Amino acid sequence: MKQLLIAVLAITLFAQSSQAEEWTSLFNKIDLRGWFQKNGTAKYVVKGNTIVGTTNEGSPNSFLCSEKLYGNFELEFEVKCDNALNSGVQIRSKTKPVPKDSDVKFGRVFGPQVEIEASGDKGAEAGYIYGEATGRGWLTVKEELIPHKHFKDGQWNHYRVVANGSRIQTWINGQQIADLTDEPAFESHPVGFIGLQVHGIKKGTGPYTVAWRKIRIREIK
């Protein structure tokens, strides 16, 4: 019996370690290797075990984008955002073509975005899916776009995102927020980069910050 218990324990530990090995960290806690910035001029720096993005007045939306592209995956991260700043994480995103004779290095980032937003007194739309620069606005249907307070203002919040085919699911702090099936979005964006957004701000406001940590991903085959 003792040998059987030891064998079961060994198999369990092996299974757990094998599952853990499926995850890949997207942040090495040292520098921004594996990422590059597009569009705006917000400042992204590494502070301890976090990536901190700080607004730059007059800048359009900024995106720190993964060099690697992802299709079907499970993504987890923790985020903390100033209450006055709206942010988000792009998934399966890409950039629009750069016009000829333009000195712009990267075209406009567009694609599905998982919303990051403080709850405030009345709740907000954190965790719902927005079509950044797609012309579609919210991808989450209006009937399901219900303000909630699962995002904890001023604290670290755990996000989980599962994108598998045309279905995108999100959770905040263990509470499921969105369960979206959108064939047009999948057809136009079946694969793309992960992007950490620092939203543009109004003149005379800020600076504001948003920070991410424990960013990891595992692909779904």
C-alpha cells in the first residue's frame, strides 16, 4: 500500500510539473526583451517585478506589443491601474498598413481588447471585449455589457483570458466576466500579438500609471 501511495504521489507531481511547463512567462522581470512599442509615446519601464506604463500628455494610445504572435491561448496576468486611467490588453492584434511616404514606423494597432477600468461608485466595463480601432466599438453585445465591481480599485487584479477559435472568455479575480463568440473578429484576427495599452489622456491631466506583473501564456493546440 505504501509503495502504491508513493507511486500515485509521483505521478501526481509529474502531472503537475508537466502542466506548469506548458506556461511561458512573457516578462523576464529584468527588461522589456520580447516586447516593442507601437503608436504612442507613453513610457514603459521595468520596476521590480512589474512593467509600468506612464501616460504622456498629448500622446495617442500607446501599446507595448509582444514580438511573438498567438492564436489560441490561455493568458493570465495581474494589473493595477490608476482610477482615472482607462487601459486594456490587446489580444490577437495587428497593425494597419503604413501609408506610402509616411515616416510612421508602425501602423495603427487594431483588434480585440480586454478592458481594464476602475469600478468607481457605479461599476464599470472591466473585462469586457472592445474592438480597438476596428470601427465596431464594443464586441461584447450591449445586453451583456453590464457595469460591475469585480475590479478592485487601487489593488492588484488577476485577469484570465481564454481565446479558442471564435470564442473569447475572460475572468477577473476568479469571476467570469465575458463569454463572447464572434466569428467576424476571428476571421479578421485569428492570430496576432499581445499588447499592453496605456490610453491617451486629456490635456492638463495626468500623469497616470498602469502596471502589469505575472504575465504568462500557454498556447492551446
